[in-house]
Amino acid sequence: MGVVVSQDRLVALSLLLIPLAGCAASSPVEPTPSPTPASASLSVSVSPNPVNATETGDPQTPLRADWVVTITTAGAGGAVSFVNATLRDADTGALPDPTGRLSLAAQAIAAQAGTNRVPAGGSLRVAQGLAYAPPAVSRGSGSSWSARASQRMNRETLLFRLPLGILPVLALLGCGGSTTTPPTTLPSTPITTPTTTQPPITSLCSPTPPPLHAMDVTVQSVVSANRWLLDSKPLVENIDNYCQRVGVGNGKYCVTRLEGDLQREACDALAVGKAKDTVRYGPTWYYNNQPCISAGAPGNGCINHDTNQFLAVAKGAGNYQACAADDVPALGDRCGGKPLP
């Protein structure tokens, strides 16, 4: 499933620095009063500034942010134990996919920079980068959606990237001395995400499905007495060995993709088209040949799902139908029905 962004989003890169303690001197001949440990005057900078997230071309992690942290000391030197970064949704605190955490331990820093030590009066450059996708949309534990329903969530919800914040934390350990000072918080560095054009969802399906054979309607779950949650899916003709090429069998017709395939949502949308009433990708639902009613309306009828056009709530006994759009190719029936109860 591809993920793109629809507008610029400002993200802040903040650094939290634990100051470095210097090395204490001592006499090998006779005890003397302990000298005052050498202290370190530290500065940390981030480049480039601002940091720009770039597109990766990978639908799983479509965005990537890269930056370099430069740690400079005007006093004693020391060692960097680790540099951690956490990428979170600024509003909800949710981690992006597949992970929002990056950790460079001392060994990894040394492998990258040649050392993990900041020399006295010198500096150390630590490069960091994280490829990510927007946080997955969460759903309540009481949801009755199936995995299929989850994959078919409103595309607009999945494509909108929430504001994110990066928080690298540097821990610096000295080689001696007991002098400590409070942690220093450095100014934020803005990170911007480029504006991109959102492609149509149907562009994510390749190879594209053949003409429609039929619409299959099933009961996904019983919501309550006299109320059901219906699911629908298109079945397409097996032309030019399409079913074999996408790995769904060798019958006369088949689904566009197997459940769990990243292209399933896009290919189903391409095969079915948009509903007449909601103008969302998915079938137009009918109850006894009548359009769906709004949620809360009296009487029996079908109710469009609030985020997924392939789902509908059936309210009362009768015949329910899911119909593909008039402008999609079809060699069979555009509508599929389910009598209830």
C-alpha cells in the first residue's frame, strides 16, 4: 500500500544533552589534595538545518529524514555511550511504521565515525537517518472489523500524514571526575516534509484486473438482533491467465488479489469503481432496490459504513445488493445480492 503526503508538515528535531565530565589528574608520588576535575563546555549542532524529509520510493517507508549531530567540546574530552532517536506523532504520541526508534550504541558510533570519543577541544560527528511511514490508524478494541475491513479503511485517512517529532537523546560519559551539571536542552531544528501529489488509489494495482464477473456479498458478522454487517468483493474474469499470474488459482473467475496482498484494496477499487451516493471507491448498496438510508433513520434499510464502502449495515429482513459502477468493464452481473435473514 503506497503512502504519500498531501501537504507540508513542520516537524521539530530537538536535542537533549547530558553534559560531559572531564578526566581528573592525580600524582603518582604522594597523596595530594584532589584537583578539581576538568569540566567540558559542550555545544551540539544539527545539519542540515532545516532537515528535509525526502521520498524513498518505497511504499512501505515512503519518507526518510537524515541529519548529522556534531558534538563539540571546548574543555575535557569524553566518550559517547549512545545516540537514540524516537520519531513520534506530535498529537497522539504514536510511533510511525514500521518503527519510530533508532539507536546507535558506542560500537556503532565508532564503526561509523572511527571513534566514539570526543577529544578535548575537538568534535565528533554522528550521522542518523530514519525511513518511516505515517502512524497506522488505530481502532478500538471493541471493533468488529475483520482484517479485510481494516485493509479497506478510508484511503484518505491512511494517506494523510500526521505531524511528527524526532527526539534524539545523547548520553555522554566521562572518564573520571564527579562534577555534574543539569541537562541542557538545545533549540529545535525544523524538519519539513515536501509537498507531493496524491496519485489515484487505482494506480497502485498492477497488473490491472480483467472485466467484472460478479459481486459477492456475505455476512461478516451479526451486529444485533435483526442487524448484520455485510461485506462485498468483486470477482473478475480469468482472461489471459490473470488469476494464475496474481496467484489466486486457475478457475473461470477469481478475486482481484488474495487477502493480505498490499494491492488488494487498489485492485478491488479498480474493478468496482465509485459508489453513486458516497462517491467513494466501492459498490453502491441497495435494500429492496432502494438506496441506503442514513444512520439513525427509522425503518429498515441498508446503511453505508462510515469509512469503508465495501461494507454496509443491513437493518431488517429483505434483499440487500452491492452494485459496481456503470463505467467499469463487466462481462457478468454488476450486482450481487444477499437475502436476509
